[in-house]
Amino acid sequence: MTSEPKTFRVGLLGHGTVGSAFAELLPARADRIAAITGMRPELTGILTTSRGSFEEVIEDADLVVEVMGGLEPARDYVLRAMRAGKHVVTANKQLLSHHGEELWAAARENGVQLRFEAAVAGVVPVIRVLQETLAGAHVERVTGIVNGTTNFILTQMAQNGSTYAEALAEAQELGYAETDPTDDVTGRDAAAKMAILARLAFDTPVHIDQVSYEGIQHITPEDLQYAHDLGLGLKLIGTAERVGEGIAVHVHPAFLYHGHPLASVSGPFNAVTIESADITEITLSGPGAGGAQTASAVLGDLVSAMIPPASTPETSATLEVVADVESSFYLHLEVADRPGVLAQVAQLLGLQGASVRSVVQKGLGDNARLVMVVHPLLESRFYAAVELIAGLDFVRSKPRAIRVVEEEYT
Amino acid sequence: MTSEPKTFRVGLLGHGTVGSAFAELLPARADRIAAITGMRPELTGILTTSRGSFEEVIEDADLVVEVMGGLEPARDYVLRAMRAGKHVVTANKQLLSHHGEELWAAARENGVQLRFEAAVAGVVPVIRVLQETLAGAHVERVTGIVNGTTNFILTQMAQNGSTYAEALAEAQELGYAETDPTDDVTGRDAAAKMAILARLAFDTPVHIDQVSYEGIQHITPEDLQYAHDLGLGLKLIGTAERVGEGIAVHVHPAFLYHGHPLASVSGPFNAVTIESADITEITLSGPGAGGAQTASAVLGDLVSAMIPPASTPETSATLEVVADVESSFYLHLEVADRPGVLAQVAQLLGLQGASVRSVVQKGLGDNARLVMVVHPLLESRFYAAVELIAGLDFVRSKPRAIRVVEEEYT
């Protein structure tokens, strides 16, 4: 940096879960964004239900973040902000699924950006991928798990045999469902998101009222048991697809065969699969909601709005590239089949700080094998142990080691 | 369109698998791109190993697509194109993992875009997501299956018990591996891609020579059998992660526990998981290679370079939104336990064109259940059959129907 970066002024409309997470995240990332864009974003005004004036917030802003939700006054505010020449980033799926065409037209007329990654599937970058990566592609179908609340409930029902009511109560307790869960469990929230995805995928106007939807309230533990018997998983699936010369957009509970890319998406996660002859298919998955994650999606849009011509910035750091790192390992030994073998191997591992996580012994006599997985340790220490193990008289060939990725994901 | 769109001139360097697929795709998508960008892309020059002059190709171009591969003359050509004020889209991972800093600096100095989505994981949009969606995020770790050849070989070994040599031969036969597979099977190809991902994730220079890598040539069917016994899957995994104040970048065969988002990626697919406290994790997956898919990634970059300020274009079509679509269904009936029940149900389904894919019968007497999955048919016809079935005297409660997503993915 040769001089102080210019300030990029951000106005915030709404200060609920996402708004307050964004207000925290922005200053924490301002230096990094200044390095990328040459401008330092700063929160210059906040409108809450009880404080602030809309007029003052937009007057002081280069870009407005709308995370109030609802149709009005959000629609009015977003339109007025764009007419005043401000870029807008919104997380409001209801607004876009009702008034998208009006708002996108206003953005084009006023030469400003209207970005909305956070409106669908949280930080999963499906909007950007449809609008940019696949801008030139002929999309055939978009299939998604776009509501984390219902996916959490169905996952609980499948894994624990809970009833719908029990799983809903648990979702509410953990903050994955609202006190009034109607929009989520009836499929209406997913329908709004599918309307937006269909609009982008097929380049045709789609209003939420054109999306048929069905919820999960009627799903029973027995359905999930039968699904299991039939080799299927049950998800709330949104589909937008070409049908003849038209399109169909719908949200329904649906069974998926195990090979389906959405079949393994569990808990509050979201995922979207986009199919096109050009690309076969792409699947994107990640957390579908949560204040911090949604705020992060809003921040990505903010950065994009700040740097229209994308570029790879100069590196801002010169980090050391480390060679010796911790890993869990699989160790495969061909051994003579005699007492004390495991104990001696375990002792040599232990001297280097390696502890055994699981062991399989197989075969007899000349074909005996000792296979184990050890907990993470520095690879230099693991290989030091392996070198000593290779020298033991009962080890009959070169030990074989392969890394194991330890992290458990949910 | 009120007037003929302006031409956007594209020069193509290289006419192998990707180059020729791109040369075919571009005219097929030119109308759509003209609708989005207001400019019609047109191939104005091609340089092959035997035809064309580099000077003429760049002179006639607004943007140059480099899909020749290799370090020289690709590096020289890309630099000269940017110095002449041309945007560049490249699929060349070797080039970027060796000379990335020099090339990105040249792009910044000359005010042109250098885009390279196709260089890593084909059409899987990991470059765009790291550079744009996550531009402001603090990334902790990037983990990827970024080589389709080795993932195909390991999948074959796991599924069929093939040896490495047998699986490699099959990959070569199917076009998933080159005649000389050295770069793929030694992990060097994956190392180049991980160098690029690490550069973007951590904003620090990373050269391919700083990436340690190990291939899959020494993996045996027995390893995969033990992996199975231990509840693990075996993949060639690239990892770029923060370690203390530095970073570590490496490529190794590694076992994954089943819950890992990369564990279910099979065949020639690629996938990348990005972890950050801001976002938890995002996983992106899709075909890692293939001429058409890579050409599609190049096309996405081309469109982005043509429209620096992203916007949602006017809709170009008004497609009918169809309500009645085909689906496979699960049908759950509570029935009296007597002979002929299944036959009557199947007959009513058959009259509407519904054929039964699988059936489960459970329970006796008052608790008898008939659960089936039917092959796809129009939902109006399915529900017409269900209404008739509901009227049968042995059906003891309202039939329950849930959609089944039929497609089998590989």
C-alpha cells in the first residue's frame, strides 16, 4: 500500500441474525478487502426496526445491504436505493421471488449491481455459478436441497426414528427451525428459492406462485423405514427442469437412490445439482443457513460489487510452506505370526508419540498381516518409528504407510 | 435486440481436445452470450501446431484462449497477449503453477483479465469461488480430489478388486488416462493444481516445487480391502492448509472416513472442499476433465471477461411453466391381508400406464402394508390411479404417495 485506501461506504438495512453477524464480520475483514480492492469498506449507517432513517442510510452509502426480509418496505427501499445509484446486496428470497423482474430491471436501468447470493442456499455459491460460470451454458435441470430446516428434520427422522413432531421440536431447540416453522415445513421457503434458480437457469420470468410445493408435515417414521428397505433416502427436493418447450418448477418430498449426488446431504446442509449436456453435472454443497454463513455470502457479494473487473491481486503475504505436518496413518506390515509382535510394534510407535486407533490382524504363518491406523502425529516422527519397525526381525517386508484423513464431518 | 450486436473477437491458441471442443461450443452459444453481454463472440483466429501465426491471431483478438499446454511457448504467448492489451483465458495448470506470479503481475500491469477456471478441476468452479465468493474470507484449508484419472483408477480397484495395472489399462482404454500417464499417477498433475489453489486460498506465492506429492502406483488391491474392513475409502487427496504461521501443501493417497464430503466422489469426478470458520465448509464437485466440460469452463471465463459488471440480464424467453410432469412414485397402502390385493392394485396402476418397479409387503391382518415404487409417469395419471385404488374395499386408509427421483448417477 502506498497510500491510505479510499473508504467504500456500506449502509445496512436490518439488524437481525444476519445483519448483526454482517456488522461484526465487515470490520474483521476490512483490511483483507482493502488489499484486494484498493478500497476499505466501512459501515456508515444501520437501519433497525427502532433506530435510524432510511434516507440517511442511503445518502451516506455507496452500497446498501438489505437483510430486513419481507416484501415491504424492503421492495420500496431496494428500488429507491438503486434509483439513487447505489449497489444493493440482498439476502431476501421472498422479495426476489415476488418482485425479481422489477428489481433486476431497475438495476439495469440505473447501472448498479443487485447481488443476492445469500438469498438461496446461504454461502453455497449457486447464484454466482448459474450467473457467471454457466452464463453461456444450456442448463437442463436444477435439483436442490435448499431448506436446511426440513433437511435437518428428515435426517433426524431417518437416523433416530423420531416422529416429525419430535424432530421439529429438536430443530427448534437447536435453532435450526423458527418458532413458527410454517414457511419451512410447508415447502414455501424452498419454492421461493427454486423460483429464483429457475429464473437464472432458464432465463425466463418465474414467480413463486408458479411453483407447486408440498411440505414434510405428513412424513412418518414408517416412510423412512420403507425408504431404507427400498434402498432410498428421503429429502425435500426442489426441481426446476425443461419439459418440452416449457419448464416445470416444484418442491416435494422425494426419495433418492443412493448414487444421487444429493442423497448424502444431511443435517442442516444445502446442496444444488446443476445438469447440462455441456458440463454433465456440478454439485455444490455447504451450510444453508446460519447468521455467520449468510453474512459471509453477503460479504462475497459486497467484494464482487467493489471490483467489477476481477483480477488476481498481488500476494499480501509470503507464508512459509511447511513440509512436515501432522497426519493420521495406516500402517501395513507383513509379519511372522508369533506372540509379542503387536506389543513390540506398538512400543516403537509409542516412543514417537503415535497411538494406535484401530488394528486388524489377518492370516497365519507366512501370510500374517498386521494392519493398523494410528492417531495424528508429525509425519517425520511416524516415519522414524516405521524405520525402526522395518528393522524388527519378525517384519518380513518393507512396511507400507498411507495417510488417513481423520476429521469427522457431520 | 434493437441493433446488431458488436463482435467480440476471440483468438484460440491450441487445437487439441479442449481447443476443438471450444471451437465447436462457441458458435453454438454465441446467441445466448450476445443476449447477456450485448456482444457476439466470434472465433477470429486459431493457432495450431501446423497452421496459423501467433502475431496474426492476437492482432485480430480482444481475448485470447490459451489451451496449448506446456510451459513454452505458452508463457511467452500469454505474456505477449496481455502486453498487447488482450484478456487471456487459460486452462494451463503447469504454466500457472510455475509462472503464476509473473503472469498475474502482467495482467494487473496491463489492466487485462487473466482467467483460469479450467486449469483446476475442469468445470467445477473452485477458482471463481475462491477468488470471488470467498474473497473476504479467512480460509483454513482446501482439500481436493483434483485428478480424475487417479480417482477413476482407485474407484475401479475398490469396486472390482482390480490391480493398479488393470485399472490403469481400463482408464487408458476409456480415455480417462493418457498413453503416458506419468503426470497423473505420480500426483504431479494434482500438485500443480494444489499450488494454484493454495496461492488463491492463502494469498501467498506457491510454486509447484514447494508441493510434496506421492502417487498411487504402489497401491494394492489389498490396501483397498483393508480400507473397506476399517470403514475407510481410499482417494488421492490434495491438501493445502494453514500450519502455525505457515502453510502446507501436499498430495498423497489417503484414507477417508465415510462422513467426509470427498468420500463419495467416485469415477473420473473431481471435488474440492473449502473450510473456513466464516462458512464452515463448502464442497464443489463435478466432472474433472473431458474436452467438452473443460471447454465449458473456458466459455464461462470468456463470458465473465466480456461483462465486468455482473448483472442479471433481461429475460430472453417467456417459457410456459408446466404443472403436470413425469415422476416415479412411492405408494404406501394399508390393506386387508387377503389374496388378490396386489393384482388389483397393479391393474389399476397399469390402466394409467404405471408399471411397478419394486414392492415390499409387510405385516399381517389389520397391520398389512403394501409399499411399492412405480416407474415414471405423468403425475396426473398416477393420482388418477391412486384415487381409484383408494376406493377399493380392501384399502383401509388414505393411500400415501411420495415422489422418487429416478435418475441413476454414476
